[in-house]
Amino acid sequence: MELSVTLLEPHRRTELFGAGDRYLRRIRETFGVRIEARNLNLRVLGDPERVTQAVAVIENLQQRLRGRAYLEDDDVDSALAELHEKEAERDPDTLTAFVRGGAVRPRTAGQRSYIRSMLERDLVFCLGPAGTGKTYLAVAVAVHLLRTGRTKRIALVRPAVEAGERLGFLPGDLQQKVNPYLRPLLDAMHDMMTYDQLKRFMVSDIVEIIPLAYMRGRTLNHSVIILDEAQNTTPAQMLMFLTRLGTDSRMIVVGDDSQMDLEPGQPSGLVDAVQRLRGAPGLDVIRLTDADIVRHRLVQEIVNRYAQSDGVGRVPGGRSATPARPEAPPPAPAEPVTGEPTES
């Protein structure tokens, strides 16, 4: 499909397209379309639905530019958000977090249940193997809530437990030591924000990426707080983290309970918390399974092969992609499932 967009102010193409066509390039990459500038018009070519969406965003930006000196990255964000807010009225699973190809959407029934729980509940535990999108979707929901004005801050947290290596052997000061460990959270944010936006949000403390130990003594209000790799917390650390929940905030706790890097004999705070808190009002426990793996097709095969040869147990009572509502009785213990690679 091809649609043509008439430039309302042709002499201001640079302001509309952005330096080095950065805004045009972002629209092209977001929707997977081809955009060609021809004299007084833009030609947008590609999938009919994507072309229509891209044209709507370009028209929105033209209206924003009228009477202004220039556009900013935030204007592109707002134009994209407005488009997807309209779509969300028809599809409640649409988020205003964008990656290449459009808005972030669930790709399995389990992911759909997970997203709905995060949007509805104050505390959500999500357990599942590598590649199911536990962390990525949590970050997407946090970005969505920030862009729609339903939260003021995002805190991304990880316990400083290493998978076989020791932070003390890494070069540099404390910040340089923990940065590689927190990198997966940073990568997910980079997928949904430009580098300049994320840098600005981190400087202004709107987005914070921190080790779990730095949470002690804090109370986070009006925030979305995500704890990644929660299987590597101790019960005491998990209690400390959960009690940081402040006014008008929500927490998302994610982890793979079949792959733990704690000292032998040390109980997992994630397993302990799910057992203690299951059925509490305002809380959901979501279990994603191998069927929800959305990485490379080999990841699912790798997980299955490891599952056939090891014997690491999962959280008793975990339910596949089904929220544990307060009125539901605790299910029977699950059959042991083996360890698969830790999600990164």
C-alpha cells in the first residue's frame, strides 16, 4: 500500500524530519515502512495497517510543528502514544511502549494474562523460564504507565548475586562493577527509548537502575518498581524489598525459580514470598511456561533439553499463565521441572 502526505510547510522539512532525518527514521523503523520525500509530498509504502499508522503520526507531528521553532524526541513519543492510546480503546493489550515494528504487544496467551495483571494489580510475581519476556514486558508496562501519566518514576532493581563470577574481580569502582550486571535492564529500556531520552530520565531521577542492596531504608511513592532475577534474593532481602512499596506505587517481581545462584542450602526469597503471600488481596502470581518462549526457536529446544536431564524443582503451586486470585485455593504442588539457562 502507498499513501501520500502533503507537507504543510515544505520550507521546514528539516524541523519536521529532524536532524539527519532522525524523526523520519524513527517512524520508519517503528512501523517497518518505507518513506520517500518527493518535492512537496512524502510517500509512505508498506503494509496497509502500518502505512496508515505512520501517516497518522506524521500528520500529528506537522500539527505540533505549526507555531513552534522545532520538534523534540518527546513530541515523537507523544504522537506515537496518542496513536496507540486510540488503538488501546479497541485492544486493551496495546501498550504505549514502542520498539521496531510498532507497539509492544503480548505474543502468547500467557503474556496477555501477565500484562493485564501488571496493569490491574499493585503486586505481581511472574515466574518462568528464559525467553518468556518476564523482564521485557515488565519494563514495557512501566514505560507505558510513565508515558500515560499513571506513574512518575521507574525503579529497576537486581540483587547483586553473580552466576559463577565475583563482582570483586571486575575492574573499576562500585558503579563500574555493577553496571554490567544491570545491563539487561538498561538494554530493555534502550529498546523503548532513545539514548538521549533515557539519559535525561536517569539524570532527573525519573528512571533509576540500582542494585537491591541500595533499596534499604527507602520508600518509593508514585513509582513502578521492578525486581529482576528475584530467585537470587534471600527471604530477608525479599521482605526488605517488598516493604519499600509506597503510596500509589506498584511492584513487579520476576524470576526463574528453576535457576538460582544462591549459596547451597540458602532458600530463595522468591519461592518463600510466593508461598507466604499467595491469595493476598491485590496480588497476582503468574506462571509462564515453555509455550510462552518468544526468543529464537532454539531457546525453547534448549530449555526442553535441559528440562529432560536435570532435576531442579520449581515453586510449588505455580500455575501456568494464570493469575492467582485471592479467592482461589492454593493449587497442589507442581511436578519438578528442570533447570534452564537464566534469562538475560
